[in-house]
Amino acid sequence: MKRAALLAVLAASTAHANPVDTYGFGARGPAMGGAQTAATADGGANYYNPAALAVGDAIRIDVGYQLATPKLSMGGGDMGVAESRGLVAGLAAPGKIAGLEVAIGAGLFLPDERITRARTHPAQRPRFALYDNRPQRLFLGANLAVRLTEGLYAGVGIAYMSRTQGTLDLEGRVGFPDSYDSDLTLAIDVDLVTVRYPQAGILWRARPWLDLGLAYRGGFVLELDQGFTITGDVGSEGIEPVVDDGFFALTTVSLDLFQPEQVAWGFAAQLTPRVLLAGDVTWQRWSAYQNPAANIEIELDLKDFNDLVVIPDAPPLPGAHFHDIFVPRLGVEVLAARGRHTEWRVRAGYAYEPSPAPEQRGETNFVDNDKHTFSLGGGVQIRRVTEILPRPFDLDLYLAATVLPDRAHRKLSPVDPIGDYVSDGVVLAGGVCSRWHF
Amino acid sequence: MALLRSALVLGLVGACGMGGEEGGGDDNLPTLGAGPYGKLEAPAEGVTPAIEPFVVTDNVADLADPEALPLGGGAFRLWFTRTEPGAMAEIWRADLPAVTELPDPAPARALAATEAWEGGWVGAPSVVDRGGGRLAMYYQGAGGIGRADSTDRGETWSKVGLVLADGADPGAIEVGGRTYLYYTRADAGGIFLAESQDGVTFVPRADPVIVRRDTDADAFDRLWVGEPEPVGGVTAAGQVQIGLFFTGRATEGATAIGYAGSYDGREFTRFFNDDAILEPGLADESDPAVVLEPAHGTLFFTQLRAQTTAIAVAVHP
């Protein structure tokens, strides 16, 4: 029997984080540039800072919808990167346990096209490493928060992902020389394995007008582990097989999903009774990002033909060489008008996310650009809507544009099969979210 | 290998089972355009006017040495050498509305021998687009390489004269105001380079830029290299990149088309594990002419069809 390891010839997966990492959670947070570590006051706390769940005394339920449309190109033509759209929901439920003020919360982003998608590409195929497959998965988080003392809150939680692990087994006869003449039975055994990663936060009301926040989101790598075996004969029906009772097994392990470890610091300052200014800086540990190309192992027994099969040694995988980044965010919220039953707010924000990826000069093509995100939004809070809903009801919406300025990638080799290219693009996003207080 | 191929096809489809699909970010992928190329095939359904992979044919004359200029919208203007039995070679022109259609109008003569140095024949055109409808054609005659200019995008030509004596098979490109003329010589093997600031006065370099690989028994260009076709220019990222498609001849006498790349037009690196970029067929392929776009390449070449040679086409990816 022959065994060999092959790397990266065919199957380089795209390995990215979840959609809320990319586009934010809800409508208020993205409208304010995502500067929410100290400013979050809705279901977005389940992502931005779980400690904020314990602020307030009302049950809050957020339900909304978000949509993002990337228009990304390398060399001028739109690459057709998929939209991200789906339902967003959040829950914050405060209460008391043994006199301690606590809250539980849950956050969900449910794509309305796919729950999850795993993709593999030829290893050298260019792709926008942080956008190509990033939003194509579900986000689910559950949190617990507690008020430690007056003005000091802490929260912890777990976010969930899932990965597939399984085998596909074929048994019977593989047609040779005509593979369409095969006669095989199929058995599939796949598990959906849960992956959990932690998140935590602190919120401190340092002054009556100033909140400070610190949040941590654990990093993880999601492995895609699949196996494939064929056992049986090789040949044509009714004729003595060319290979009698042969065996072929292929196993691929690739990195389908990567989220960098993150620490966010933030402030929220009520500058005037009408103006709230919020700012964040988030450290993201992209240096842990590995080349997601699949490790492929082949094991086979073709009897008399074993010596004819030559499986070359795998070349070493080129490193991705991503580096850590700091992402500053700034947001402002203004109480624009107040009526008898309504309060109208306008919001704006800006975020700068430097690219963690180096210029792609070698074999790899994990393309990414610096990103400037400009956002606008607004919302209305309606109190005493009806007797059925005496508690306030909020409706928020936002629009955001993320601009990826031109970035040149100059290849070191004059015969690199991709050649030089310039990556650029824009991502348009928007969303609407309602918040119900009980 | 078919045995392993059957197993691997089933295995990889089953284990990976994924790949490009709608919204997959696989559109308009950048490419160097070096290959591999695949000959154009007749569509599985429907009929096209062309006889794939041939785009220009002649029942009487040999057609060879194509050169191509994109006209936009998938159309091309081709020039090529046409040699009737018993007659001297001339340069003809054909306009292709698309690679799946026949020339329209019918091919016609573009350039015939009129100068003494040409020795009664002309061929092997290489056209440089100088912008604004201005073209410069470098072509071969008996005495070397000459130049003709056009101001109406190749409808008519006026001869400039001999620019490089004793040269053959010209392939020219203009980059950054400098003209690189690649050619072969009867007295030495390999592909040579001459450079010019004005496109008329050339300074040849002593050593060839591409040589045959006579130490590699499996090389497609073990015996001979020639028929250079330069492509490239300043890339979107600001580098000068010149690619050279060329014909190679192997031990058995069969020809195939290869590619090498360079950042200065003088030092070249072979592409694609030293293999040909167009899978050689039973009929020899030679005389490449390539039109590159950011995500696509079109390769015109000479191939034998029945009793005469004709112009065929291959595409990448």
C-alpha cells in the first residue's frame, strides 16, 4: 500500500470570520462605525460587549435584517463575490438572582441563503481573503452579564460555529477504462461538530457622562475534515477485473474558517444631553492566520499497479505572513428631535481597517486591501405606542460604504501564472432593526 | 494513468465536492495569459460558421505567421503570410467578427514585395499598435526585416524600409517609448533582441535571449526555437513585463508553442514547468500571435489542415 501526503495542489480553502465581524450587528452599531464596546445598548451587546447586557431593566428583543453587497475586482472586472444578507436577532433579559443584578442574552445572524458554506479553490487562485467566503455562515452567541457594583458590569459568553467532519465511502466496481461504467454503492457519514469560542467584556461608568469598555473575543480555526474511500474492483463489467479488491483513500484537512483573537477598548462620552461620541480601538491577531490550503493524504492499493503510481512529494506550503492590526472606530449619535411620544436620532461613523495581508508578490494570492468605512443612520423611539405595547419601540436603520482603495500586487516572478494586478472595490451595506422593550 | 485518473476524479469530487458556483468570486480572475491554452472546439449544441479550431483557411494557399490586433467586442484584425503554389509570399489581412465566425469581408492582400531588399517576397508580419489608429508593421523579406506604417488602423500601409539586415521572423513590442524587436538569424540559433528608441534604428544585442534546451531530452524545444511573439507592457501594478511566446521544435521534428517572461525584455524565465503552453497535437502548431486581456488570452497560430496550413485559434483559460 502506498501512502503520500499532498499539499495545496488543488484545494486551498477560503478561511474567514463570521458576518458580524465583517458588517457589524444590528443597525445602531454599524451606523456608528461599529464603535460599540462602551456604547452598545441593544442586542448588539451580545457581540460588541456582553457586559452591557446588564445595563437597563427592561427585556429587549431586537429583530432586523442586514444586507451587504460587495463589488470587488482585481484588474478591473467585478469578481462576483456573493452578497451577505440575513436575519439578525438579539435578546437582552435582565433580572435578579439572589439580589445580584444579572442578565442573559443571545445574538443570532441567520443568513437567508446558506447556513454555512465551505469552499476550496486551486491553491494559487486569487481571492479576497477577508470577503470571499466570510459572510456565508451562521453566528450564534449566548451570554451572561452581572452588575458587579454601581457602574461596573461584566459579561461572559460563548459563540458557536459548526464544522463538518465525515467520510464518503464507495464500494463496488470502478469502471476502467470508462469511469462512467462504474457500479458503486455510496455511504455517507458526516457529523456537524460544534465549535465554541469565548467572549467577555467589562463596562465601567467612570463618570456619569463617560463609559469605558473592554471586550475580548476568542479566536479560532475551523477545520474541514473530510475523507473519501473506494474499495472494490477496477475494470469493466463481466470481465476479469484489472485490479481485484483495490483500495483508495483520500483525506483532506483544510482550514475553512478563521477568526482572529480580538481585544477592543472603547469609550462612550455623552458630551451634551443630545450628543453621544463613541470610539473604539480593536486589536486583531491576524498573525495567527495560516495558509488555508488543504493537507491531502492519499493511501492506495492497486495491487499489481502500485509501482506505476508515482505520487510526488509535497512542496512546503508558502506562509500567509499576515500581521496583527489595530482598527480604530469613531461614531456619533445625536438626539435630533423629540416629540411627545417620539425621539429621533441620527448617527454617523467611520472606521479604518488596515489590511493584515501583505502585498501578494509570491505564490499566494490572499488579497486584501485597507478599508475605510463610512456610515450613516438614524432611528426613532416611539413610547406608548398602544396600550398593548406601553414600553418603547425603536426602529433603526443604516447605510454604510466600505471603500477599498487601489492596492498593487507586483509579482516577483515574471512567469507567475496570475501576473501583476491591482485590487480594489467597494462594499455597500444596509440594514434595519427593530427593538422591543418589555 | 487512466486508472489513477478514474480514482482521483471520483475521489476529489467526493472529498472536496465544492468549487466555483454562483457568487463564488470566480469571475474576471486576473491571469498572466501565459497559458495553458486550449484549442477552440465546436460547441456541444448548435453550429458556428467557423470550422474550429480554424479561423482563416484557404483551399489553395498556405496561410502562416498570423498577427492579431483586437478591434473590440471580440473582433480581431489578422495579418498573415499567404503563399500560393508557385508564387511568392505576400502579407494578407482578414477581419474576424469573432473567433467563431468566418472572416468578413473576405481576406485581401495587405502588403506585397516592391523593394529590392525584399527579394520578391514578404511575410511574417508583427504589428505594433502605436495608438490613435497608427500601426507599425515589422515584416520579413529576403534581405532582413523591414517596417511599414499605417495611419488608418491597418487599412493601408506605406513602407519605411529595411531596419535590420539578416534578421527573420520579427516580433516587436513598444514599451515605455522603446521598441524591442525579437528575431531569429540564419547564422545562429536562438531568439535575438534588437532595441530602438525610434523604431527604425536598431541596436542588436550579441547574445540570444532564448536558446534551445539541447540538454533536456523531453523539452519541446530541444532542437530549435524561433518565431517570437512578444506581449505585455507596463502592468496595472506599474512593472514592465514582457512575455515571449515562441515556437520550439523537438527531437522528433514536431513543433509546439512555449512562453517565457521577463521584467526587462532581456533576461527571460521559462514558464509552466518548461512545458509547452498549448498541448501539442498530431499536426504541428507554430507561429504564435497572442492578444491578452486582464482575464483572458486568445492565441492564433499556424496548423496544418488537409493539404495546406491555416490559421487556428486557442483560448485561455
